[in-house]
Amino acid sequence: MENLRILKLSKKNILLFFLFLPLFVFSYILPENYDSEYIVDQFCSDFDINIFNDFVKKENLVMISGGCYNVEQLSIKSFLKLKIPLFKSLDFELQNFYYDDFEFHSKIFEYGLTYRFKDFFGLGFLANPTFYKKDSDLTFHLDFNGFNTKNRISFTLENFDNNYSHKNWNEKFLPYPRIYETNPYIFTLHSSGNIKDVEFLTFYRKKFFTREKHYIYDDFLDSFLYDFTIDTSYDYLYSQIFYTKDKGANFLSTGFRLTLMDLSSSFFDLNDTTEEKDSRIKLSYSLSYRKGVNWMDLFYEKGYRKVEGRFEKNTDLFYIGYTFSKSIFNISGGEAISNLTREDTDSTSYSSFQTRFILSLKLKLGKNSYLIARKGFETDYRDIQAGGRYFFYDKGYVQFYSNFDPFLKRD
């Protein structure tokens, strides 16, 4: 469920960067840490904030987005979650999330059962089976509802097979065995609800301290030799609060989103030790207002990241747009502006400013489904001069959204 990218710093030095969020990977030398172009392009490929809020609230929903960031990279995002009543007190759950962009690389597929005790209490499990048992996860959860809230507490045995599958090492199937000295456990809290027209959601996830030793197979010695050790732990918090008023032709939605992450990791072998502490925070505000056929959107996000002993980075993203809505067809246009400043511990500094015009066409397919086409146009003079030949087919995305709750949700 969680992926690792190992980055060689020298012949004998490997630096692990472990990322969540749910679950992602990063490297300090990636260009998105220096250039705000990646921030605005990522925003261009994202789902509309109102669609994202639907995804958070609904139990049965699919969102798919695909397109082209640039001449080298595609944007791929797909989210599917189902909660299907089987019997009076038994639900089947399935979650399939795939998210791949400049920085985040996550793939989650898990399914299981939830037994409901009346309407306010439930117990269940979710399994994430993989071909290699050492990569499988098993989650147990407790659900409870009340006072206009829905809550879930989960405990995950990450790579729950732990060391068992490595007992019979075989260089053909397990060329790089991994042995846990401290087993990986994850605690998750999910809470959502509303007070009249104010909706709120909090998601907290904590991976406890984990230590794993890695080995390599030596053909000459015909045995496994110690290679390196990795320690990881993280805390992740996402919270949002929105006020929404929908009166048919008139619609208002405004709110805040907060993301916090604190990651600690270390790598050491027989020759060297490397420790990292990475802290991030993002705070955003959005406003969507519709009156009749006219729709206005406003979005601002402030980001900060600090990697102790390496760098500090500040990011800003601003968007303002207008939408004309008529029957089943919407057309919108808006300008996105991003800025990035970074200062390294050696006093080296970087600054980057980028702009995009984003054009979107949205077609309503029935009552609960949409097909969306989005295109980002370079409006920064330097990029137009440098990359004009990629003008037509870069930064274009097609998205699909459908809500299945009216057909599948338990009454």
C-alpha cells in the first residue's frame, strides 16, 4: 500500500524518502521543489473543489482523470469507493485509489465487510492482498455514528505478514529480504458531519516507529548479507470545514482546508547514518458562488515545507475564474498564478513565478454524472517562448465523475 523510492547519494549511501496520503513518495532533487510550474500544472489537473467535496461525503462514487502534464509525464488519477448493502446488517466495502503525479505516487486496493449493530455502531475489516504476502495489509475498524457525525477508528497491520514470508529465503523470489525489528502499525481516525449548513471533516493517520533491516543475496558466498536499516514514522492530518447553501439557481460554498504532515526517517548501514525530519503545512480557502447562469470561483493556497538541515520552501497558489452554466453544459475560464521561494541551508535561494489560463468544458450526463475536459494554456511569456510547439497537446485533461449513492446507499 505504501511505496518507497530509494535515492542513491553515493556508492555506499542510500536515502529513503517515505511519503503518505494518503501515501506517497518524494525526492529533494525533483524539479517541483524549485519550479512553481509544477504547482500550477497540478492544480490544472485536479478535480473541481465541489466535486472533491462530494467525493469526501458520498459512500459510492467514481472519479477518473487522465491527461498530459508535459512532453514527458502523464497525469493519472482514479478513485472508486463502494459500500454495498448485502444483508440487513452486513455491508461490502471496496476502495480502489490510484494517484500519480510529479510528487505523489499512491496505489491502494482494499475490500472487506462491515457488520452493523443497529444504525449507530459497526465492526469490520479491509484487506489489501498482494502477490507477495510481505506487501499485504490488513485493517480492522470500528464505526460509530451520532450527533450528526460519522466516525471510523482503524488499526492497520501494514505488511501484516511481517517476517514470516522471509523465513525461507530464496534468491529467485526474494532477492532482497526485509526483516522487521519493529513491526509497522498504523492508526487512523476519520470523522465527518454537519451542523446545519456547515460541514466538517477530519482525517488523522499515524504510522508508529518502524525499523526494518534489508539484506542482499551474495552468489559467491551463497548466503544473505546485511545491507542497510531504515527507520520510519509519520503523522498526517487533513481537516476541512465548509459552509454550503444550495437553493436551485443560487448556490454558495465557502470553506477552509488544512493539511499537516510530519515525517521522520533515517537510513544507516555499516558505514554511514542519515537522518531526516520533514514538516509540511498547507492552508487553503475556496469560494464558489452561482447566481442563475453565472458562476464565480476563487481559490488560494499557502504552503510551507521545512526539511531540517536542507531547506525551507514557501508556495502560493491563487485562482479566479468565471463559469457560464446553461442546462447540461458549462464552460469556464480562469487564471491560475503560482509562486515558489526556497532557501537552502547553504544560503542558496530560488524563486519561481508561473501563470496559466485554464479552460474547462463540463457536460452533465444524467442527474449524477459529469464529463469534463480541461486545458491549461501558458500565459507566462518565458514559457510561451520556450515551449510554444507543445502548446496544443500539453496540459490537457479529461475527467469523469459519477455518484452511485442514489442506487447503492443503504436507506
